[in-house]
Amino acid sequence: MSIHQNLLGGPAPTYLPAEPEPLALLAGGSSPAEVAASFPTSSLVWAQLADDAFAAGNVIESYAYARTGYHRGLDSLRRAGWKGHGPVPWEHEANRGFLRALHALARAAAAIEEKEEAARCATFLHDSSPLASETLG
């Protein structure tokens, strides 16, 4: 029996396709803004921009970057067969860009007192991947 088998009959986990080019560019020291210009559909680069902006104290910019990464991620999830709910495992590296963007959106929303959105995003993150919620928490 697989440890990932869903015994309750809910939706199967969604696994996004790998994004080796943006990942390699970021790992190689390219600026996230340059990578985003070349790969604008990558949630990973938008999440990195959101994290960098938040760390620099630029909460509004972080919110905007995170929202972009979140929506790009939703588009990717839908293309991968996601139906609006179900697991998006943190363990699958290609899912991490979306999950990081979702976390960044929750964090930035909380920082600007957008309490309902912060709570909704935190719940969505936990429901999608409890491990991501714990890891990024």
C-alpha cells in the first residue's frame, strides 16, 4: 500500500510540472526580477520576489508579488488537473513555488491588516499541505 493513498476518496494530490530553468537561474545567482521577466508564469520567482520584498520591509510590494505568484500558481494547478481543492504536497519540489507564494500572500495580508484574506490563505495553505504550513509557518 502506498503511503500517499487516499483512503477517504477525496481528490488525488496535484503535482505541478518541474521548472528547471527558473530554478537553475535563481540557484545560479540571477536576480529574481530578471528571472520573472523571462519566466512570468513561474510561481517560484514571484514567491522569491515576495520574500525579498518582505525581508526589506516593502510589505505592499511583497503583497503584490505574492498575489501574482498565487494567481500564476492557481493557473498552473488548474492545468495540472486540480479542481479547486485537494492536496498540493510540499514534498513535490515543483509545488513549492505555489505554496511559498500562498504563504507569502497570507503573511503580507496579515501585515497590512487584511485579516480575512490572511486567514483564508493560511487555511488554504494548511489544507493544501500541512507540511508546507508547518515548514513555512
